[in-house]
Amino acid sequence: MQHAYAIESGSPELAALGRLQSVHHPVAGDLPQIAFPAHLSEDPPVIERPPPLRGEHTREIAREVGLDDTEIERLLTAGVIEETHAQSA
């Protein structure tokens, strides 16, 4: 939890070390993320997409574990699993 708090609070230590970078999320806005730990001069790594929302990939994961659409709908209706749809801001 300390790690997550450091990111969420915009840790001054991480910022001073240049270890934070902002990533735009279409729903949540700008999110601080820990930057890639190595500095590569010729091909610097980039965070190409934001983290998923909770429940954004529910159907894909449920299908991967073998559930069919009927069972997924039943679990969603029962509140056992939840689904979130990402929207562009």
C-alpha cells in the first residue's frame, strides 16, 4: 500500500528523482504513474495507454476462463461480477 500511496499522493521523492510521469485516462483524467526505471537514449520507453478501469475487461476475462455469454449475464445481474465501459472524454 505504501507504493500505491506514493503514486497517488504525487510523491515528492519520486518527482524529485524524475520517476513520475502523467498518463491521460479518458475517464479518470491525468494519472501519475511510475516512469520506466531505465533511461534508454536511442529508444526511450513510453506508456502507450492508461490502466484499465475496474471491470473494463470483465467479459474478456470471463470468456478466457470458460464462461459463456449466458453465464456472464447471470453473474452480472446477480452482482457477482461488474462491468465498466471506458468512454472517451
